[in-house]
Amino acid sequence: MTNNQQLLKERNSQQKSTMNQQIIIIGAGASGLMAAYELAKARQKVIVLEASERIGGRMYTAVCDGFEQPLELGAEFVHGEQPITLALLKEAGVAYKPVKGKMLNNRKGKWSTQGEMIPDWDGIIQKMDSLNEDMTLAAFLQKHYSDDQHMELRFIIQDFAEGFDLADIAQASVFALKAEWENEHGQQYRIAGGYRKLAEHLHHLIEKYGGKIHHNTAVNEVKWMENEVTVFTADGQQFEGTKLVVTVSPRVLQDVKIKFNPALDGYLNDLSQIGFGSVIKVFLQFEEPFWQEHEKNTGFVVSDQNIPTWWTQSDKENCLLTGWLGGPEVMPLITVSEEEIIDMGLQSLSNIYGIEKKKLRTILVASKAIHWTKEEWSMGGYSYSTLQSETVRKLLRMPLDNTIFFAGEALYEGRAPGTVEAALVNGQETARKILQS
């Protein structure tokens, strides 16, 4: 072999070695984008494989026909002073503004102003605080509020846990709900231009530091051994690296959309013990803000209707209402069409405001609904804690042979679960684990 041939062989070997040093991230949601940014900024070679044509995951700001503004089909609010979320928005020069308006309640056709999210809030928290051991919310309600005198309060607590946390009360942890609810009294914010601004900023930073995102690249198989990963995609591509970060939702992993070889059965068997709820959002654009006839400063309306929760855009001239249904009641609607869900929304508003549904249709300008369980690469809304979640999270937060890492809001351990902040925090933590290794 000549000297030139030897040099060429060594160069090719070095190029192959460099390619294999890359870190592969599955999923360009908040957690995947944050992990990619942290790794790329640290001069690691990073690629992100995203199954859909867009980035953001459950951050989903969409421009839809007939609406005066982009719709937040997924995450919409910044829940309090969330440090990473707000720091990224400030860094990107993206404005955010406080959510305004009164919290109103309409049950059995009667209106009231809701000062607290749940009546006797302090008393409920005190009872939760007195527990010696954790229990499900269903068991807690049976223990403390099972009598007829507390029937209405019991329904309100259940509705709140299902709607706000997407939780099944037969599984949801009281300790986890208490920790979260106590953290929910701060100011809420909306992002000017929507969460897509945050996703676009992270995308820009990833590319700035040399990372790359591949769209429409669904992963269906991963072959791996220690410090060696080969990822196969549905369109026949193949990617190689030394580390893999998996940021898809627990429901997607349970559905075995990604096959691991060797299998991770012992590692992923208990995924169902991380609660993962679903949600439907309904968007109705009207010619006029008819709700102002009841209360000009309407912010949120909580009701006992099929689509129970509605909110305005705070701006009095804005004629968009957003409806929300979360928790176990969502799953039976998996076969219901978008038009039927929109009709449910109109009927709910008709019952709340005493306006005929036919009349509401005459002033309806545009409509849209999304059922998050039907979204192939999320299969739901966000996570909540069961009695077993903490144990399962601890297992999944430990990397496999320092090669496969799992990340996402479902693995977050803190007081802001189910939020974009949770996903960002866990993505950042996962990236730092890799860098430390």
C-alpha cells in the first residue's frame, strides 16, 4: 500500500468515526428542541429526526382559514413565572402579556363569579396536607367529601382535576395534584404570535450552532449497543450515532411505533403507570362577542356542559372563543368527527348563554377542533402523576448503557408538570447528562 493510499484510508476512517460521534434526537417538540440546542451549543454534532412536517410537537400554532389570528391548537398559556420559557422569549425578543378577565362559573344555568378555582380551596389543601400517605383523588374524595352535603363540591374538584390536569381521578396522585395546585396561583401569560415563536427561536439556535432538523422523518426502528446507535426511518433512511435521545410521548412508546433491537421491554413495561391524559380544543370565531352582553370583562367560563370550559382572548374586540374538554371523557369521542365536536361546542354555548344554536350558527365565521388523541405522534395531551409515576420516572431518567436517553415533559420532576416549561427543563437536564458523560 502506497503512502497516499494509507492516508486516504485513514482519512475515510476518521470521517466515518466523526459521523458516528453524532447524537440523534427523536422528536422536535419542546424537549427535543431544547436538548438539541444545549448539545449543539456545546459543539456536539446533533441531528433531530421529526416525524411530521413541522417542529414544536404539542406546541402547535396554526394559521387556519377564516380566523383573524393564528390558533394555539396545543399549548397556549405560560403558567406563571416559568424561568426557561420566559428567558427564551426575552432572548428572542418575543413579547408576552398577562391573561386578563374574570373567572365565571355557570352551573345549572346559574352564574357566579369564581374567586377561586375550587370553593373552600384552603380547606381542601389542608386536608390533602394532613394525609400520612399518598392516595388517589377518588379515594380522597370518598374519604372527605362522600356525603350528600358535599356532592356539588365533589363534582367541582373532579371536574377541575379532569379538565385542568387531564387526570383520571381513579389513578391521579393527591400529593402530586396538591404540589401542582399550590403552584398555580401566579399570573398567566399569552405569547404574542404563539408558541411557534419559541419553537422557531430554538430552531434558529440549533442551526446557528451546527445542528440539523430532518422533517417528515418518522423513526420506526432503533438498533443499538453501548455507544453505538443505528436509527432506521419509515422512508428508508439510516442514521448512525453514539447517543440517542427519545422525546416522544409515553403513549407513542406504548403503542410501539418505534421498535428497539435489543428490545427495551423490561425498561418500558411500566409506561402506563405514568398518567397521560387527552384533550379536545374547539375554536369558534364569531361576528360579534355576544358573551360581553353578560359580562364585558369575561376571561374564563367554567360550566357543567359537554364542552365545559371556554375562554376569550382578553381583547374586548376579539371575537374568538376557545373551548376545552379534558380527561377521561375525551376518549369515548375518539370516533366523533370534527364537525360533531364543533356542534357540541355550539350546543354548550347555547346552553350557557341561553341563545339558540341556530342563532349562534348565523354569526359563526370560522370553526376548528382538534382531538389530541388522534394526533399520530403525540396520541394525547400531557402527563399527570399516578401513585406509581415517581418510581417509573426515576427508572426512565436513567440512561441505558449511557447510550439511550429518554426525555420529555412526562419525565419532569417539579411543580409545573404538563407544561412547556416541564418539557424544556427535562430536555435541558437530559442534554447536560450527556455532556457530563
